[in-house]
Amino acid sequence: MNSFLHWFVIVLTLGNILGCWWLIRYAAKKRPGDVPDGAKMTHSWDNGDLVELNNPMPGWWLGMFYATIVFSLVYLALYPGLGNFKGFFNWTQVSQYEKEIADAKETYGPIFAKYAQQDLVTVSKDAEANAIGKRLFINYCSTCHGSDAGGASGFPSLKDKAWLWGGSPEAIKQSILNGRQAMMPAWKAVIGDDGVGKVAAYVASLSGRSANPAQVTAGKALFATNCAACHMPTGVGNPLLGAADLTDKTWLYGGSLGAIKKTIANGRKGVMPAHRDFLGEDKVHLLAAYIYSLSAD
């Protein structure tokens, strides 16, 4: 922060602490004319049967207020809290995080390293490894893919056999390590609204859905010209490109005719982030084995 904010925070913080000290001193100070300690106050209730005595705050309770002031000053001297002053411990949340990560690596690193020496199929059949993999999945993957790995619109289910980039153990591991970038281009500007409708009808028919026969025929020709390079002439897709199989009944963004039209017209740009730098290869190895186990025979 700049110099102004630095001093603003210091003055405001220390001023509040000083104000608390002054308020305690002011409230506890004896003044001429005060009712003596233990004497009856002037107001009463229930026809005088209930009266209030002038009992001062116990000394130990008053001492606790002073203790909090001392604690706050000691804390602000040791830890950051006064503008740009870092405190005598030079503590930062980054250093604390790095220390916890280092401690975790020292404790759990050998466990991850042990499984990293085994092939993915073997690890996927190990109950202990899958228990660890499941916890990794819940922590790092469930936000998008769901706690049960069932996926959601735009986020694929990891429990079925439909894999855009391949469902082999190694393909899954590469997806987690390096991420994936979908590149389904928008076709509305190329083939127009009418062409989008025809191709959508043909694509719907590939998975057994009913569609207008005339549009299906016209859409087939457009599909062969514009879509077959990625999705293959028969629509079975190409895992090397991440091109979806259009002949099954699994639809990442919805399989209704309207959803198919939207996908063709506007394209899709789904992103699977890379986790290599964040998790490291050993953790990804366990995570990939667990995910593979969800759809393996």
C-alpha cells in the first residue's frame, strides 16, 4: 500500500486501541459525589423491595480489558497489521502456506511416490489407492464434475464410456496433467440459420432421434462438407481432436434439437485446466487411476 494508506492504517488502529484504554480509565475513575461502593442506588422497583447496589466491576474483570490491550499491542508488534510493517516474525500467509505444503509433502510424499511406481491399471484396483484418489477428486474435481463424478451441463460425466479425448488410463492422466481446450467452431456465419437447422436434424438422427427426413438428407451433405473432418464421415468422433461421438446418446451440452442447433451455430469453447503444476505428477497418477476405476469394466 502507498505511504498515505500505510500511516492511515497505523493511526486508525493505534488510535482505536488508545481510545479503548482511555474509555476504561474514564469509566473506572472515582469522582466526587459518586455513590460509595456497595451503597444503594437512588432507583428501586416493586415498592422498594428490589434495589440496585453500586457494585463496581471486579478487579479481575477490569484486568481482562487491559490484558486484551496488551495482547493487541504484542500481536501487532510480532505480526503484520500496521500498514506495511511486517512484524518482527516477518510472517506472511504465503510463507505459512508454503510451510504447510512442505510439511504435507514430507508426510504424504512417500505414499504418493509408492503408487507412482505402479502402472495405472494396477493402482486403479487398489482399494487404499482409490480411497486416496477419491479424496483428491472431491477436493479438486468435484466442483465441476460433481461429488459423484456424474458431471453436469458442459462438464462430462466420468463414470460412462463416452470420452472426448480417450478413456484409457494414460489419456485420462494426460487430460489431468495438461488440461484440454475444446475448439468447436461456430458455423452460423458459414452455413446460415437454414444450414444449422439441417445439420442439427442430421446430427440428431445419428443417435436415433426423430427428425424431418428432408432436412436430414440435406444436412447429411452439409455435414460431410463441414463437419466430417473432425467428427468423421459416420459421426463417431475423433479422440485425437476431442471431437465428440455423435452416434451415442451422451450429450455434453444437451441433446435436444435446440441445444444441438445452439452448439452448431455458436460453437463450444470448453476448458479443462491443467493440474500438473498444481498437484504434481504423483498425485495426478493416483487421481487418474481413481477416475479410470469409475468407468473401467
